[in-house]
Amino acid sequence: MSVWPQLRRSRTVRAGRAGGRVLRCGLMDTMLADLAVSVVLCFEHPLDEDRLAAGLARALERVPVFAGRLRTVEGVLEAVCDDAGVPFEVFTVEGTLAEAMGRATAPGAGLVAPLDAPAARTGAVPLLTVRLTRTADGGTVLGCSWHHAVGDLQSFMLLLRIWSAAVEGEPLPEAELVDDQDELLAEVLPAEDCGRPGFRLPSAAEAQLLAREVAAGPRANRLLQIAFTDAELERMRAEFGAAVGLRISSGDALCAHLLSTLRELDGDEAERMLTVPVNVRRRLGLSPALVGNLLSEIHVPHRPEDGPAVLAGALRTAVEEFPTAHLNLRANLWFLATLGRSRLRDCVPLGFDPQARRFTFSNWSGFGAYAVSFQGRRPVLFSPAANYPITWVCWAVEGYRGEGRLATVVLPARLAARVRGAEGRAALHRFRRAEDRPPASAAALPKAI
């Protein structure tokens, strides 16, 4: 029996009006313009494709940039809200929803139509794709892939909430587009920040190494999903917080525990850097309805001999001291002015340094993915899907049915095999107790650790 999706219907969804508004992409938008983000939302019930398409059309009226196209004018990347549209495909699959969820992160799973980000820079392809897959047992997988230059996860979740409200017949949330993001930031940023740009210009030799790393990713790396219960998270949060005398978050604790354990299993005792992206809207007093990449990063060293509690404490301190110690958006603008926009494509984010094993931890929990509703149905699983397997990257989001956390991490193949083994499982779940209920994610996703 084949479990691969079969195309049944395809259409292009448009808002029906093209205002033609042009948005000048900001520095962070442009730095992310060769990347796409793909996710799936899995539902236990069938969803009506026509209602979804009609709701998406209304959502695109409110957030037209997702139905637009990119272009470059005099070296500046722009998004044109021309209502060129969003491809919306409907597939069926002979397998069950459980089988589909189990392979959602696998390359070529067919549950999303991964966006060709470099092609989209030229205006050749859309900035959002939607694929609805019906499973044989009545489930539905909603796969979305969007161009990172359009916006970060909060931007996509805003689109999703508007889309949901349109389908449910509820008032649509507001969305705010920015004509020139760098100009907006220049008005609200503090006069001084950490002074360290969030990207760098690699040498020609390093650029070749990075290109080879990207090309070899699908063969050399493996993507794993690790399920943690709420009880595990609370135990590690309490233990680490008590050790350093700080009230740390579950995200701090999970990041510290995960990274420390992976280094332990890898036998890596060297000091390495950790990068954590930060949503700066609230910290800069900006509206949560702003669409774009309103992101900065925290960069902290990880010294294995210090233990996970110290790393968790360092993360909590970094968050609290973020505006002065880590905010770097003004430094980025200064670096761009010094370098020249024409050379921006030659730069790479600090977080992309696989040779130095720099780990990037993106915390996607708390964005409301499990509160989205279509036809009165909420998703049972939200997960990254089919994203490019660049090593030392992790996304953490609430697990199956919103319980615990599900960490999706990309590791070198040899380390991934060790993590999957008995030693790796025991180390990762050292905060689990025999009396704990098994994590819902592990029951629903057989390959989850």
C-alpha cells in the first residue's frame, strides 16, 4: 500500500484585490531571504477545502504580503503586494494520520510544497504555499511553507489566526505592515546596543566550506524528534533554578538540558557558542501585530564543565539584560552601512557556523499553534516539516495535543545514532520518573525519542 500523497485538486487563492503596496524589506528580512520555513498542522477530522480556501482569501486581504512577490530594485529587496496568489493543493494519501505525522519531518514526505526561496527572490515563485492532505482514516494535514523574508514565526501565526477567524466567522485580528522596516527600527531602537553585529562576512575559503556543508546536509545529517513531558520540564526547571538562585523558564531549562546532554553524548568538552533567536516586538514596545522579521539573538558560551544549570542561568540573565547586552539591530544597521548593501548576500548569520558546532535553539512554544481552530477543530500536532537539514539546529514547540515539549533537532549522523540508542535515551530523559505518564508525543510519533 502506498502512503505517498496523490494530487486531487490545485488552485490559486487570491484576495481578489491588489493594492500594489510595496514594502522595503529590512536588514533581517534580507538576511533570511534565501530561507523558507515549512510546518504542518495535523487534524483528526476532515476539513472542507473550499471553506479553507475562502478563509485564506479573506486572510490575504488583511496580510497581502503573503500573496505577493519579491523583487530587487537598486540592490534593495522589496515585497510587492500584487495579489499574485498562493498555490493551494489538495492531496489524498492511503495511509493513516498517525503514519503521516510519523514522517512529517522526513525529506520528500510530500506533506508540504517546500518553497524555493532563492527563486522567490527573483519573483519567479510565490511567497507561501499551502497543501492539504486527506488521510485514509479521515484526518487532515495542513502543510504550509513560507518565505522567511516575508516574516518570522509570529508573522505566520498572525496569518494563521486571521485565517482561522475567517473560517470560523469571527472578527479578524489586525495585522500591521511596515513600508520600511529599517526606518521603523531606527526610530525605536535605543541609541546604543551591544555593538556586535549579528552577521559576518566569511572569507572565500570559509564560504566554500559553508557551501559544501549545506550541500552535504541531506546525506550527512539526521533529524530527530525528542519528546519531553511537562513533569520532566518542571523537574529540570526547578533543579536548575535552585542551583543558580534564579527563576528560570522551561525554555531556558530545556535548551540547557538538551545542549548539555548532546555535548556529553558527543564527547565534546570544548567551549562552544549557543545562539537563541529573540522576538524583539515586546522588548522594543512594538505592536505584536507587526509583520516581518522582528528578530535579534542571544549569543552565550557553553562550557560543558559548568553543567546545565549554569547554562540555564546564563540564558535567563541574557534575557533579562537583553536590551543592553545582546540587542544588536542598531549594530546590524551600522555594519550594513559600512559594508554596503550589495555585499549583504555574501554575509552569514553568526548562528550559522557548523564548523564551530555553534548550536541554534529556536523556541516556538507559546505562539498559540494549538489554539488555532478550523471548523471547530484544533490541531493535534504542530511541527516543523521538511526544513533543510543543516546541523546543530533545534526547534522546540509544544508536543502532541499541546502537552510537554517536542524538540526537533538536526545532528550529524553518527551522533544521531548514539542519541537514538539506550544510552542517549537514558541521558535525555534523566528527569523522567517511573510513575510518569508516557509523553503523548511518543505515543503518537513512534520514532520520537
